[in-house]
Amino acid sequence: MRPSIAASRASHLPSAAPSAAAAAKLVEKKKEYDAVSALERASALYLERISALADDCEVMADAGEAHGQVLAQWPRMFEILGQFLATRQQLEGDETPSDAPIGGERLVRLPIDELEKEAESKTS
């Protein structure tokens, strides 16, 4: 293979011109690098904001699901309230003693917390 003679070739331009062109090219590349760096930083910030927005959307989706579950219970709640009012009206209209059993469904309060405490104290 023949050695290259390009390194030993003398330039036809004055010596100041190549360094000025190289300096201009270096400045141009520096600007390009700065622009790419700024774009990378902006992209990272944008990604953080979009991730936070996605998290907020997930929270809102969970909240919407919870609201849906609550709203699904309202018809049953109105049914229970209707039964209570019907029972109360029936009691007010009747002249029977309060010891007489009432037919139909009845709301009953169960003291779950107290029962659990009693069960824990018996096992201890």
C-alpha cells in the first residue's frame, strides 16, 4: 500500500483562514450541542410532568371507581329507607301494643366491635 501524501501537502489558503473556518465550525457545533442538551433537559422535564399527570389520572380513575360503587348502593339505600318508613307508618297507624311482632324485614344494629372485643378477651 502506498503511504498517503495528504498530511504533507501544503494548503493553498493562508494559515489564518483554516483556523478561522475551524473556529466557526467549532462554534456552530457547540451551538448544536447546546441545543441538543437543552432539548434533552426539556424532554426529561416533560417526561416528569407527564408521569405526574399519569399518576394523577390513576388517582382520579380510582376515585371514579369508588364513586361508582357508592352510587351503585343508593338504590338499595332508598329501598331500606322505604321499608323503614313503611314500618314506622304501620306502627303509628296501628293501635296494637308495641310487644306484638312486626312482619317483614327489619333493620337491626349489630355491635360488631363489642363482639370482637369480647371474643378477643375470651381468647386472651
